[in-house]
Amino acid sequence: MRIAVTGRNGQIVRSLVERAAAAKIDLHTVARPELDLTRPETVEAALLVLRPDAIVNAAAYTDVDLAESEPSLVYRINETGAEAAARAAAKLAIPIVQLSTDYVFDGNLDRPYRETDPTNPLGVYGCSKLAGERAVAIANDNHVILRTAWAYSPFSRNFARTMLALAREQRQLSVVGDQRGTPTCAFDIADGIITAIRNLLDRPSAQELRGIFHMTGGGETNWAAFATAILTASAAVGGPSARVIPISTAEYLTTVRRPANSRLDNSRLADLHGICLPHWQQSLQGCIDRIVAASANIDVSVG
């Protein structure tokens, strides 16, 4: 099995590289300059030459706040670029896996979101990802759109790395405690993507395997409790720690309002693809061990 993945340095791409190597899967990442989602005309040629069995569009513009100031660039990457990747997959008659986000919802429901629930993004980033979902679905019927949330890993910019970096400088951290969701380890996301692709290739005529699916870890928490769990796991291996003070969303000023409820219902993915990611607490310690071990290069910014 040969998989082509857009992007090279993002946390899900790097997790896919590791998981594919362990499974002896032929995986190729393709990014700038040969593939540049800001120039969608480069996408098709870069993917066609690889002749993959499946494409994963993992590259995206993910800076939620900065997106508000440069919407044309955001849409070029998250909508037009995604559409170009889907068209390339259609030309090769292969499936595409498009990664999406809980930010397509406004977070106002009092239960986990299902795939059939109405979307209502709160900002440019969420709107662009929703537009990308729709463009991919139109360009290639043979698609799986995976919405995930609260991803973290030892790589790139994410909440876990940020908390550990801040804990090296501060003894007390104020973290939002009234937004709910499920932390999802990027390695678990990578495993889920690979399983979904195997299913698509094994059952090319199974339409029920195509469409939109939610994929996050099990359980739920809030950002402040997640931060506490991260720092507890870090302290257990001699890493940095700090006291976490829960604050309200109103006390944490950002350009874009975040969904108060980012919980996603993963039952459709489990029922049709047989994919059920581990509980978020189960995957946390191993990831934190790796971050602590590589602490000299922690990036404190979050996209």
C-alpha cells in the first residue's frame, strides 16, 4: 500500500510517518516547493507523479486567530487546496482522506456532536475547513472526511507542548476550564487514518465507508483539567510542573470565540469502520514522556 500525504512538518503528518514505518507502509509526504496549497495548480502534478493507492490531505492553515486577518489565504489552502487534492485522487480513481475539525460547529449543543448535526463555524478557520469538506465531497465521491479535535503530540505546535514550555517559566498557569472536549493523541489519529484507508481499499464499492466521520479519543475533559493531567504526567518523569488555575472563557481574550463544547460522537466511525481510539488518558503518558525527553526544543506558540 502506497499513501501520499500532503504536508511534512505537522503533528499528524509526522505521526503518520512513524506509524506507517512501523507497519511497513510505503508513505510519501509531499509539501513545498513541489506541492504548495497556496498555489493549488501545483497540487495535482505533485500527487499524480507518486501514483499512490490513497491520498491524505493533512496540510492546512490552522492558526485560528491569525486566520481572521488573512481569509483569502486561509480559503486558498483549506478549501481550494483541499479540492485540488481531491481532484487528483479522483483522476487516479483512488480514495482521499480529508482531515477536518470540531471548529465546524459552534459548540452550543449539550451533548457530543454527531455527523448529521447542523454546522455553524464561529470564525474564518472553521468556515474554511467546512468549505474544504464540501469541496472534497464534490470533487471525489471516494472520500472520508475525518473531523477530530484537541490533537496533541511530541511534534509541532500543540497544547501539551505549550503547557510544558510555560511550566518551565511559571509556577502557576491560568487555563480555561469551561470548554469541554476530548484530547486526541496524533499517533492515535494516524492509526485511525491508516485503518480507514485499509477499509476503503479492501471494500471499494462499500458506500457506507465513505462520507463524514468523527474521530477523537474516548472520554472527555476541559482544558484546565487536561493541563493538570499533562503536568502530572510530566512530574512523574521528572519534567516541569505548575499549578493550574481554571478560568472562564470570558477571562481568556482571543480574536475568535472557541466552541464551548468540542465533544464529538464517534459511534458512526466505530460501527462502520471498526475504529475506536483509546481513552484520552490512556495515550497521554507516553506522549508526555517523549516531549519531556526532547524539552530543549519545545515551541511555546499554539496554532
